[in-house]
Amino acid sequence: MAEKEYAYYSGCSLEGTAKEYDTSLRLVMKTLGVKLAEIPDWSCCGSTPAHTVDHVFAAALAARNLAIIEKMNTHTVTVPCPSCLTVLKKAHIGMTTDESFKNEVNALLDEPYEGKVTAKSSLQVIYEDIGLEAIADRVTHALPDLKVVAYYGCILNRPPDIAQFDDPENPVAMDKVISALGIEVLDYAFKTECCGAAFGVPKRAMVNELTHKILSMAIDVGANCIAVACPLCQQNLDLRQEQVNQTMGSSFNIPVLYFTQIMGLAYGYSPDDLEMDKLVVGADHLIRSRIPVEEYRKMKEAEAAAAKKPAKAKEMKEEPKETAKAEEN
Amino acid sequence: MSTEKVKEAIAKILPDVETVICYQQGFDGLHTTPLFIKIPEEINGLIWNPLCVQNLTSYLPSIKKKVGIVVKGCDSRTIVQYLQEGLIDREKIVIIGVPCTGVVSVKKVLREIGHQPVAGVAFDDNGNIVVKTSKGDRTLAIADVCPDKCATCQYPTPIVYDYLAGDPIKSDKPKESVHEDIRQFDEKTLEEKKAYWEKELEKCIRCYACRNACPMCICQDSCIAETREPHWISQKLSLTEKFMFHMIHAVHLAGRCVECGECERVCPMDIPVAKLKKKINTEMKELFNYEPGVDPDGKPPMYTFNVDEVKIKEHKL
Amino acid sequence: MSVVAGKELRIVGFLCNWCSYGGADTAGVSRFKQPTDLRIIKVPCSGRVDPLFVVRALLTGADGVLVSGCHPRDCHYTDGNFYARRRLEMLKRLLPFVGIDERRFHYTWVSASEGQKWQQVVTDFTNRIHQLGPLHVKKENEG
Amino acid sequence: MDTINLSNKIDWEFIEQVKEESGQNPSLCYQCGNCTAGCPYTNYFDYPVSMVMRLLQAGQKDTILNSKAIWLCATCETCTTRCPCEIDVAHIMDTLRIIARREGKVSEKDIKLFYDSFLDSVKQFGRIYEVGTLLMYNLRSGHFLADADLGPKVLTRGKIHFFPTKIKGSDKVAQIFERFQKKAKRHG
Amino acid sequence: MRVGVFICHCGNNIAGTVDVARVAAEMRKLPGVVYATNYMYTCSEPGQEEIKQAIRKEGLDRIVVAACSPRMHENTFRKTIEKAGLNRYFLEMANIREHISWIGEDKELNTNKAIEAVKMAVAKVMNNKPLYSSSFKVNKRVLVIGGGVAGMQAALDCADGGLDVVLVEKSPSIGGMMSRLDKTFPTIDCSICILGPKMVDVVQHEKIKLYAYSEIDEIKGYVGNYQIKIRKKATYVDWSKCTGCGACMEKCPTRNAYDHFNFGVATTRAINIPFPQAIPKKAKIDPEFCRQFTKGKCGVCAKICPTGAINYEMKDEIVAEDVGAIIVATGYGLFDLDKFPEYGAGRYPDVITGIQYERILNASGPTSGHILRPSDQTEPKTVVFVSCAGSRDKSLGVPYCSNFCCMYIAKQAILTKDHIPDSQSYVFYMDIRSNGKGYDEFTRRAQEEYGAKYIRGRVAKIYPKGKKMVVRGADTLLGTQVEVEADLVVLATAVISAPGAAGMAEKLHISYDTFGFYVESHPKLRPVETNTSGVYLAGACQGPKDIPASVGQGSAAASKVLSLFSKDMLESDPAIAQVNINACVGCLKCVKTCPFQAIKEEVLRNGRKVAKVIETVCAGCGVCTSTCPCGAIQLQHFTDNQLLAEVNAICQS
């Protein structure tokens, strides 16, 4: 298979608080045969704060990076952070659909952006470009204890006109990716509820409440692990869990993993490789059940064989019963 | 040379047909003119050489009886197109096809020899035409004095025939070359193109020779260029009316022009009238993958449609 | 003079009776404001529009020509607009070859209920023609 | 509540301004309330989103620009995604913040300060330097211990660098700031 | 030639933005125009009188009326000039209202445009020729497509009026949506109790020939003479033998077949009679579920059937019917739950649609009229109704109001309280639309007497929490977010056009709007006519409509057909193609392109081939005229010369 290549815009968070997202993503991409090309001297996309200043200014901070990517070999950039992704895509769409906006933005830049870059979230690349089959092919380990809910956060799929990926109300890409690893994924109604991370610092009471809602819904459906694709969500749900417990009187202790960390576990990387130690709420108890797929299969077969005989007898008994019942009616 | 083979073929079919249409020597060695053979004795009048340029098939739609006809590859396209349009009955035509390596443009030769009277013409074995005039012999490579259509000819062997006088020849011209001139012309700016046509069409004297020579101009006396019912154009000799006439000719030939080049051959004013039709042909090829006169079972694209047109995209404002 | 100098250009519209003429009526009934340049000729079907009408108009004084019919598949006469689509597309591709900007000729589909779309089509096409300016195919040689 | 005299208290210019800058037409809103219904922050807003839209339709400039709601919006795009009238509501909120900032009306000082600290870091280093941003924010806001409880957790796990990464082109990024400020000044 | 021009003010409609006097004055300058005037209301009785007077006094032989759209009044003025002795085709209209005065604001530009428009009309009328209709026989049978309440009403009225009716219904029973409803608003009448007798009338009427479980395959012809091909879909049960005893259904071992009649609230057998009152009461096999088809063996029903009616080899059958008019009553469709991902997109069993709830309420429904929620068959105590689930939602492509949801929600809230007295209903709404007789009182009763809580706002999200469904919405009047923990949620899903509506319109050559609803001839004055003569509309195929409106339209369409058939002969439109045999060169390209096969080859006595138009078949599209290279075939009233005259009038002035 020819190696796929993408420009890689990690974003500021992945250099700091979300280092483990960066590390695990790089490992997973390597396993899947994807080359991530570094973007020379990239800068911050401007994120939400820039958008409170001016539309053109905000687009310019993002477009500086797009202009750099445009000069690279590949014109497709993959972005793990949904916030960066939205900002880059908004700038791109604004500049490619409105000529005067483009000119205004380019006036603030040293190198103009011409509009040739396609930005995709890392989840989208894994789900669409690589595909579930290839994802499943590389699994080496089973994680039988994991019961995951996939939490996408508010802006990975929104607004649909910008995201152009998956369903904005009930996205399924992450669910399917994790399912493809052979891991149990539970239906979860709060996949896209906002956790409030953007206000983590200045409005902590508010954020704690929102986070509480999301965590309790996960517990309600029986999950023991939350998978995320956003550094801000992860930080919020994981780091603030204790803060939430204190302010809201709850007792959550549910690990919040990047979906790439979960993939890494299924691909046989060690917890250290995946920097699992950076989690505030540890996941060691879940990882302990990890077992090579081959062994797991044998184990299951043995279990099934043991259960088979009585089950079959039951089946045989039931069938005539049903016909009899049908005739009664 | 295939002359003998053509004669043989004519002799063979003559009992079965009323007339065989072919070529004979014209008023000088450079010109040929149609020959209608009804009895075997007339076969000797036939000539066959690269000066047999006319597209004789134009006679076919108006002839009721069974006839034989001698055609080159290019001429055969007209027959195919007639068949597609139901204008002739295949049963009533016996086709003697002659593979052709290219004909001679009399206009080009005359230009080369400075329009002197021609005393005689000969062809050598190296693909040259030797023109004798009072000022001596002039040897010209046929490839240099052929009509433009021969330079990109894709069908040196007739597409339909009952008898083939000679061995089939395959075209050695690349397919893309056929519409290269159109592509190149299209690259000019709108202003250049407009100026070009204004200059060219201004020359038109509305003699209708192009129309009369065109095998696909089937309207004959009913041509709307000369009626008042309907009154599409006036008889005024203005550029607008000249332009209109040529647009009518082009639009009426849309998806039908077999590129025989007769219109240009006969134009006394040297107007590149075939170009407009060829342009439409390029588009027909692109839009409907249709080429007039090559497939007897084809359907002229303007008289049919697809519910979903793959190549026609809705135009945005 | 047929156009108000400096304000209008000459735009001829061929509208099929069943869909687009009705659409223009709907736009009118709804009072959807439109530029005034367009002059409408009613035809029963877009399939009635001989491409030569368009040529004639462009050669004799129109700066733009608009043809509008029923949406494909919705033709009142079943197939008329299918023929129109082929003929008009052919013309659209021929025009630039003779030096006439193909943007001066537009064909589209507007149904009787699409008053708003009609307003948009007229407004956009008129703006386009104004951007292109007047077309003169050697008027000085007339006469 | 005061009676609003609609004859002279509708700020038509403001409506036009928002329309122009956001590219959205507030008249499309028919007040179904779907934005409010889905907004995760409604509980903290002084005016729910649908009310902000209504105030905008009524041209109540001061009320809007002084509201907390426009600063508490996190641009989570839920409203935009669900609006049946296809209004990009989040973008309108964005625009209202921009106008408020321009007019020096900031009802949520902390949020603005946080944003400013963030942007300062971008201007200085080209990227976000998380410790610096937090410290700067704490200094400016006077909340010296904001999220201090989280500090040890973060630090012990090596999640934050103590030193900023400064990119080579940080001056180029700073230039974007400067050009923008110049342009903003020119346009008053 | 003496042309008279009449410019209408249309009150202020035209005169407000067009200087009509100036238009008239300009017209007087035109060669050929001998008379031009302007008048307040040209279409009025005195206005028409003035035209007639002028024709007589001034000896006018061609008339141009500049007024509203010819689609409005062309016929009026044609009759006017005919009364004054002129051929009706010597009239041209210039549309200076819809196309000019109503859409342009600048009076000077409008006036100039009007002058031009009238000039064009004058140029055309001078090229007009007298045309004469011929008459043809009418086949006085009518086809009604769709056996819902509107179609049934139309069929009964036509049949009672003495016409032979062919009624085609695509599902196995007539009755349509109404047969699924429990009660009707605002009277709370039992729906099937009032519809049932009508259904029986239909099947027993000697003038009505019913094709149930059949679809229209092909429609050819024109008003007075349509040829219809009807596809009788294979039921795998010989209906001539089936007595409707239901033995097969009882014994059928497949119990999980999708129940179309109950909208999937319950399942049914692979062989089934859709509901007890079905008409015809005959069984049919659903091969998607039947084991004989899916597994190749079973045969239980064939063994059990006392009359040996089962035939697994049955194939679709095509039958031909000739009729003179068609009434289209194909009804509507409903949005599926999958349109609402934020409401679970069908993942949550206790979020259902209004029509499904209707089946749950119904005594002959799957729960025998006990309200039990689908997930666990328990009685819901809190029921939330969400109106406008898709309606008035541009983002879902349904910007229009679905017309009757407000009313049936009120009804369902009332019925819920009736069934479960200790229940509480909540209704999320944007506006309450209840503008029929007794309707508003009804929605008030739901609130005042039955205690339904009406909450003004949309619902943003529905999600499960334990056994409850949490409905999160807004109360815009309170200005807050609100949540209801519900046992059952009912979505009033949007009314959309019937599946296949567009395809049917194409077969009928009628137009439909962006949403697939059929377009009437005139929104005010010709509400059941279409632009294709002989085709009429009834019921919700034209737009969302409640029962009384549908029934009313059914009757209206029937009366249109009865009046059409009151004459034995119809007049043909003479604006058809005509061949000038002197100019025709016999290339017969027109034969190839004619959409109606209305042109054939004719051999003249001298042996020359020419084209010949079959007058009764030609529909007047003019495709032939633009195909003919020599202009020999001309569509009358839209000839090359007539259209060229218009082009020249604009381009060469």
C-alpha cells in the first residue's frame, strides 16, 4: 500500500496539556501507514479568542498556516484538535467563497493564501481515508473490560456546513472506529453536548455543571470509559473530574481517553508508549484485562463450547413450541 | 493504380443498376467532372486519380432508381449519414469503395502554378503530381497540395461499401489531430474571433455555392435563406445577414456535417465556411460522443435526447 | 430607441407557456422586484425555441438572450425541453467560436411555482449583461 | 420593565450593521426558541439566545452589547446547527462580541481578559504558552488562584512546559496583529 | 390591416407604475395601428363593450389588449372579439401587469418597457392568421387516481352523476389516511365509522370499477381521449376466489411482516388483510416476508385456504382503460423519524409519530385502543407532543406549515386524557393554527378542560434517562430552557408530498412545486384544475389539507368533470402544427422528434414524400417547427414569422 501523506497541524494544546494525544496519534498513524508531514513554523490558529476581535483578523491568524501548508507537497492537512480545525476551515471557506474577504485577509499576511488546502480532522482521516477494514486489520490486542462511550464534543461535527463530516446530532465515526477495534461501545445521547471547556479558566462553576451532566450520562448508560477526540474536552472531563466531584457532590472516577490512545492499546502499544500516565483519572484497572486477540479468541471459543450444549437443547425445545402457539391463535 | 479495379467493379454491377456515378476528365487535366455510366461502353470514360475530389453522393437522395456509386472514404460518411437520417434506401445503392491516400486541392495547385493554363497532369510513384504548363513542368508533393481534410483523414477506406477496389488502408493520422485546428482557433480571444469572422464573412457574396454543394443541405429550393415563409433573413448584403446565413447553415448541420469539405472547395471567395460546422462537430463529440457519418446505426444527436445528459451541466448565473 | 439609454440593455427572453411564463407571472403576483431590461416572448415550449431565434436576436440588436423552460422531466409536452437542452447547449458552445461571449446567452429551467427563482434568474442575468456591456455585431455595416 | 417606544427606540443602523458584518439576516428568525432550547449555557445567560435574536430584531443595541450572554456564548454551534431558519446564530453572537469589544462594552471582564491573555501569548510567541496565559490571566483578573487546584495535577504529569516555545516566525504573527490594529485605527 | 390597441389601467395595478396614456399615444404612431386607447378595467363588462364598439366603428381587424397575464384573461378577450365578429386568434395580449407594473419600480422604465411589450404584440398580431377549431368526441369515463377520502368523494360524485368511473388505489384497500385515524377533529367523530359506509358505497356502486393494489403505468392521449395502462400488482391471492375469511392470516407462521397499515407500530403476518373494514376485504402476500418467497418453502396459507385462492406464481398484470378525464387524488406522505437525529432518529421506541399514535389510540389498532407505549407496553402518564417536527423548517426543506397538525395534536391530547385520566400532556408549539370552523374552540378545550400544558417553543433534544425520555425544549414566553421527563413522545412529523408524486406528475404532464405538491391552474380561481386540460386535482396531493377540505375538493373536481362531459363533443385547440407541402422536402426529421407521434409520412400523388400532422394527436409544442430546416412545418399561432416579428420588434427598433 502506498503511504498516504498529510500535513499535520497539531495545534498548541498538543504541545502542552494534550501531549499524549499527539504521541498516541503519531503512533496510530504510523501503524496505519500514514505519514504526517510537519508544517514548518506553524503558529496558533487564533481559536475562539481571535473571533471576538474581528472576523478578518481571526481568519488571518488561521490563514497564515494555510498559506504555509499550500506550499507543501500535500495540500491536505489533518488536524486533531476540533477547535483548530473549525477555525482553519472557517477561514478557508470564508476566503474561497468571498473574494473581497480573501483580499482583506491576505492584506494582513506576508504570504497570501490561495485556497487550495483541504482540512480534515484526524478522526475523519482515520474513518474515511483509512477505513474500518484497515483499522480492524491491525488489531493485536483485545480489551474485553472496556465499555466505552464516544464523546465528540460540540464542534467536531458542527456546524454541518463547515464540518462536512458525519452527522451533527448523532455522529458515529468514533463509535465505529472503536467498535472496529473489537471494543464495546454504548449508545450515548450526549455525544455532542458542549462541555464548556472554552470557559474552563474564567467560568469554572458553569463549566463544572456542564461537565457533570456529561459524566453522569456516561455513568447512566453503563460506561466505564469515555473516548474523546478533542484536547479541551479531555482536559475538562479528566482534569476537572475531582473539581466537579467537590462542587457537585458526585463521585466520578471514569477515565477519559483519547480515541487514539484506545486504538494504540488495541494495536499493542504499551501504556507508557501512549503516555497513559498523563491521565488524571487512571485507566490501569481497565487496561489490565488486555489480552492478545489470538488468546482471546481461544478463550471465547472455549466458553462458547461450554455453553453450546444446553443452549442447543433449549433451542430445539423452543421451536415446536412456537409453531404450536401459532396454531393456537 | 486502382482504376482498373474500379472499372472491373463497375462492369460487374452495371447489369444490376440503372446508372453508376463516377468521375471523368474535365475541361483540362486538373479538373474532373461526374460521369454517369449507363452502358458498358461508357466505362472507358472513367478516370480514377487524386483529382477525383467531388463528393458524388449528393446525387443519391434525389435518385429514385437503383444506382451504383464510386466513393472515397470521406464520401462514404455522407452515405452513412444519409442512412442514419433515412434519406436513402441502402437496398437501392451499390457502393464501390476505393481506398484513398489523399486527393489534390485544385485551388492549391493553381495557386502554386500561378493560375496558368494547364496542359496536362501526371502522377509519379512517389506521391507527387506533375503539372505541365507552358512554362514547364511543376512537380508538387500531393501531401503539400491536399485539402486540409486529407491531412487528418481518419477514414481512408470507405466505411460502407459493397465492392472494395483495392486493399483497405488504415489511417496513420492521430485521432486528436482532427479537431486540433478548432482547438487552436478557440484559444483566440473573443475579440480576435469576432474580428476574424467579420473579415471572412464580409467577403460572402451570398452565391449559395456552399449550400448547393453541401450533401447534407437537403432543403434544396425550400432553403429558408431564400423564402419569405418563413422570413428568417432578408436579401440585404449586410454583414448581419451574411453572418445569419452562415449561422443558419451551421446550425442546420449541427450533428450532421460529414466534413467532406465541399462547401469550402466550391466557395469562390475562399471563406472557411466548414470551420463553423467542424466546431459543432467537436462539441457533438465531446457532449454525445457522436461523430457524423461513421456509424450506420447511429442517431443524429439533435433528433434525440437522454433524460439524464451526462455531459450537459446546468449553467449557473 | 428600444432601451432607455444608459439604464437598460436589450435582453430578450423566450419563456415556455407552462412553466417559466407562469413562474414570471408568479413573481409578478408576488411583487418580486426585477430589473426592467428583459422583454418576454411567450412560446408554448422551450422545444419550440429554434437556436436561430437566439442567433437572430444577438445579431440584430440584443445584448443578451435568456431561454427558460420547464425543469427536465417536467415538460408539459413530455420531451420538448430535452430537445431544447441539446440544441441550446450546442448553441452555447458555438457562440464563443464566432466571437460572441457565451455568457450573453443563458438557458435555464424555472417552474410555474418558482417566482423567487425567476426573480433571481432575471436579476442575475441582467446584472451579468450589464457587466458585459452592450454587444455590437458590426451595426455600422447595416443598411 | 420600561416601555420601549418602538417609534424611536429601534436602532435601525445597528440592525443593518449586524446584518452587514455577520452576513446573516435577523428577520429570518421566527422565534421558535430552538437555539435557546439547545444552548448549553442558557442557564448562565441573562438573555437566552432567542431573546438576543429578538432584541436584535427590535434594534435594542445597548441591551445587547451590555448583556453577559454574548460573552458567555462559547460558539459551540448547537444553535447554528439546529436553527430551522438556517441562521448562523453563533456567528451573529461572534459579531455582537466584536462590536461590543470595539465599543468598549465588556460585561464579562474575566472572559475578555482570558481571551486577551491568550492572544497576547499568540502575539508574543506565535503559539499558546499555557502557563504564561494562565499566569497573565490570573494577574490581570485578580483571581490569583484560578484553577490553582489543578496546577499540581497538570505539573506532576508533565502536561505543561515551563518555558514557552517561540516559533521562528513569531514576528510574522505579531505583524498580523499590528497590521490589523493599524487597519482598525484607519477605519476608526 | 387595422389594429386596435387597448391599454388597461387595472385600477392602480398597472396605471400606478406605468404611464398608460403615453403607451396608448405611442401606439397610435405605429404603422397599422388605427386606434389606441386606455381604460380603467378593460376586462369589465363596459371595458369589453368598448372593444366591441371600436371594432365596429373603426373597422378593426386585429386587437391587442395590454393588461394582465394572458393566463388570466386571454380567453375573456378572445370571446369578446369573437362576439364582435373577429376570429379569436386575431387577439394578442401584452402582459404589462405581472411582467412589468408589478415588478418594476421606475415609472419611466416601466412605461418604456410597456411600450415595447405592446409593440411586440402589435407586430405579432399583424402576422396572425384566423384559426378554426374542429370538434371531437369525448369518452365520458373518468379515471380517479387514489382511493383516499378525496378520491372516494370524487368517484362517488362522478358515478352518482352518471359517469363510469375507474378508481385506482395503490394499496390493498381504499380509505387512505383517514381510515387510519382514530377520531376526527373537532367533533371527535369516530373516523372509520363515518368513512366506512362511504367505502362500502364505492365498492357497491355499479358505475365504479375499482382497481385496488394497482398503479398507473402509463397515460397517453389528451382531454376526452386518454389511454391508461394500469398495473395490477401481484397479490399472490386470486381475489375472485378470496372471501376475506382471514383463515390464512391466522395460520401464517410469519409474524414479523412490516405492518404498512399501522405504520410499523405493530407487525403483521406475511399474508394479511390490512384491517377489519378493508375494502376490498381480500388477503395479499408480502413476498418480502413470506417464507414461501424468502425460503422457498412453507405453503401454509395455500393448504389452509378454503377456496384455493393462493397462487404463488401470480405476476403483475397490465390492463388498459380508456377515459376522457382524470382526477388525481394521490394524497400525501409523512416525514420519517430518521429526519430527526436530535430526537433519536427512530432509535428510541418511545418517540413515535402522530399517525403511529393514532393507531395506538384506535380500538382496532395493535393495542386495541389501550394506550401502551411501544418499549414496555406500559401506560404512559406523561405524554409530550412536539408540533412542527419538520414543518416550517427551512433547514429540512419544509418551509411550509403542514396545516392540520395543531388540530390533531389537540385531539390526541384530549383523547389521551380520556383514555388515561391521571395522565398529563405537554404540547410544544410555535403557533397554534386553528382557523377552521370550531377549530380554535377545540384547541382551547384541550387546554382549558383537558389540562394539556401548551409550551411555546421548539424542542432541541430528546434523550433517554432510565425509563423516561427527557424532552429538552424552550419556553420562549418564559425565556427559559425547559425539560419534561416523558413516558411517550409524539412528533407531529411534517406532511410531505406522496412518495412518487413527481413521477406521477410526469406521467400526467402536470406541474408540481419544489416540494412535490401538484400545482393548480390558478391559486384562487381554478383550485382544482391543472394546466393540462382534462386533469383535475383533489385533496392533499395539491398541498396539506384536512378532511373537510379534501372532501370539498373531491366534489369540486367531480363537478368539473361532469360539466366537461356535459357536451358530447369537445373543441380542439387549433394552435397545432401545419405542413406546407410545397416547402416540405420529406426529410421527416419532424417525425423523429415529435413527442406525441403526431406526425406521419404521407406520399403525394406524384410520389413525393411529405410530413402530415395528425390533428387530434398534435399537442402544439412546436418541437417539429424548430426541427424543420426548411420551415415547412409551422406551429400555428407560434410560427417562425410570428416569433420573428416579435424578435424584430425588440431588436430592430
